[in-house]
Amino acid sequence: MKDRLVLFIILAGLTAFLYIYQYHFNTIWGLIFVIAVMVVYSIYMVLADKHRKRKLKKNPQVVNHDYKPFVTIMIPAHNEASVIADTVENVLTIDYPSYELIVIDDRSDDNTAEVLKELENKHANVKAFIREKDAFPGKSAVLNDAMQFAHGEAVLVFDADARVDSDFLTRLVPNLEPEDVGAVQARKVISNRECNFLTRCQDNEMTLDTHFQIGRDAVKGAVELRGNGELIKVSALKDIGGWNNYTITDDLDMSTQLHIKGWDVRFCPDAVVREEAIIYLKPLYRQRRRWFEGSVRRYLEHFREVLTSKKMSLRASLDMTAYLLEFVMPLWFTIELLLRTYKYAVGKMPLNGLYSSIIAGIAIGICFCLAIRYSLRKYNKMSRWQALKQSVETAAYILVIWFPVAFYIALKILFKPKDMDWGKTTHGLVLEAEKEMTKV
């Protein structure tokens, strides 16, 4: 109820502001101001990253090779019989002196539980945890339940389709050593990038996210966890009371709570975790709706703590505020366009009043293109032409996916009761397709 009320106040206030403001000024300049702030902040993050690299080149960071905390690796699995065995075998190739692996069957309807028990019998450092069928749903509850078996000083979480290299923990763990660091996120990339247009755009989207995560890390901002490949100190986990069972995006909610408590979250681009992208449009929309809803709800639910926290750093607070514009902008643009269309329909605004909104929309698309192109050139080493071509494709993909999702989620939070619709992502489709091709 609280998140619904807060969102209603925000949307009602924004609509009233735009409606009244349009009688005195051209409110499109307000939208342009929001875009300008995002652009300036993006440039600031790029410069901060370049400055950090210059400093590290002159004074390389000394890595404490003696820092080797015992790590509990957790892999939740719900109906993952087709991929979980290969994932476990891959994770067991990690070259790290002290870790345990807990694989959790979360109320599966297939033979996931049997596969996990076989893995437990096969490997001494693998623990299979089978949850009861009536257990509380959600990834957060799964991880909280598994903590009763955990012995690690840090917890590393993987998705059921994760793939990593043997030096993954060696690269990731040193970032967790500072006392104020509560968690570290690895870079995520798509393993089936070339499957189709959607998978390619998702990989480019993750490359853009890598760019922003590195920038936020460079300015000591509010870096966010991404669920797959996140490493959390147990002391930090206990400080925030574990995972939030009542969120549909455990990683984003935990990120916000860690920052509220004053913990720093770092990003490590050198440790890479590969995952399978969604290959069909309908499940992709469902996944993005869950991501957007979870991200918005965590701000609505924790807004008071974000505003009043004395432990959160000023940089993290400012960065989180700047990041909120990513959610405000689609809503602002949609309300702006609806108001102008209404005024044009009733004869209170000429047709050219709509043109400015369309031009602003084009400007938003260009900004996305430039950011994506920069990311693809820098991190994926693409040629100029390929980076330009794919940046246009991915910008169109982002606008088509995220703008409708933002509008839908705003309506859902306002008018529908909160649910725990996890919207599970199906894994193993690419593997099944490869097997069918092999048969042929």
C-alpha cells in the first residue's frame, strides 16, 4: 500500500506540474533538462574512470594475495534439470583454495532434485538442499533458507545457467577485502549472443550496463548487484537482515539496503560470468517487467531510508538520485506526450506543439545510441561501422522494450495488488535446439 501511495503522489504531482507549467512555459525544456543531466553525469563517470586508470597506472593497486576468505557458493534451481549438472561441473573447476557449493532445489516439478542428489554423491564439497513443496516462494527465500547450511565468510550466488572461468574467484575476491565493502558484482555477458536479434541486443544491453557500472564504481556511487555472479560478505548480509523475502528482485533490493546501511558495493569487470539470454519476445517482456517492477518498488519501499540514512555516503545518494532519472524520464515523456495530444485534440495547442515532443524522443534515442556505441567500441572492441549499426538496433530495442514496460508497471503498482510473480526465465532452450540439430 505504501509503494502505491508514494507512486500515486509522484505521478499526480508530475502530471499537475506539467499541466500547469505548460500554460506558462514550454515544458519540453524540462524534459531536455532531464536528458542533459543524464548526459552530463554520464560524461562525468567516463572522466572519473579515465582519471582512476591514470592513477592506477602510476600507482598500481597492491593485491593482498593472502586474503582468501572461505566462500559459500549458492546456486538456486527451479526446474533446471536440463542445465544444472553442467553448471555445477563448470563451477567446480574454479581454482580457489577454500569454498563449498550448495545447490538448492526450489520446489521443482521436474527431476532437478534427483540430479542434485547425484551431484552431491559424486562430489565431496557439493551439498544438495531440497526445499519442501510448500516452502515460501522466491529466490530470496531460497537463499535465506540455504544460509542455515552455509559456513562461508562470503556468499557467492550464481544462476542455474552460469558459466565462469577457473580464475573467477581469484579475480573477484580481492575487491571484497576493504572493511567498508559489503559486496562485489562480476561482469555479466551473454553466452548465446549470436542466436538471434534479441540475444544480440541483450548482450549489447549488458555491455551498456557494464559501462555504467564501471562509471558508478569510479565515482564511488551506488553500484548495483545483478543476481548472477554477486559476492556478499556474510557480515554485511547479517547487517541488513538477509535477503528480502518480499521482493521480486532480490539483487536490486539488497543493493539499496547495503547502501542505506553504509556498505560500499564494487564492480569487477575482470571477473566474467556468462549466462543464457532469452530468445523469444514474450518471455523477454515478462522478465523485463519483473526487473522494472522490482527496481521501482525497492525505491518506493525504501524511499524514507534513502532520504534519511546517515550511513549512506553523499556520493552514493547523488548517484542513486541521478539513476532515478532513468525511471522518471519514460514517465515524464509519456505524460508530456499524452497532455500535448489531449490539448491538440481539444484545440488548445497547435500541431507543432507535438513536434517538439517527437524531437525530444529522437534526442533520447540518439543519446542511447551514442552511449551504446561507446560501450561496444570500448568493451566489445567492435569496428566503428558494426558499433554504429548495432547501437541503432539496440537503442530501438531498448525504447521498444522499456517504454511500454515503464507505463505498464506504473499502472500495475497503482491499480493491482502486489504479487510475487517471479516470472521464471527458462534455461536450456539453446542447448535443446543444439541437440535437435545434432540428431538431424
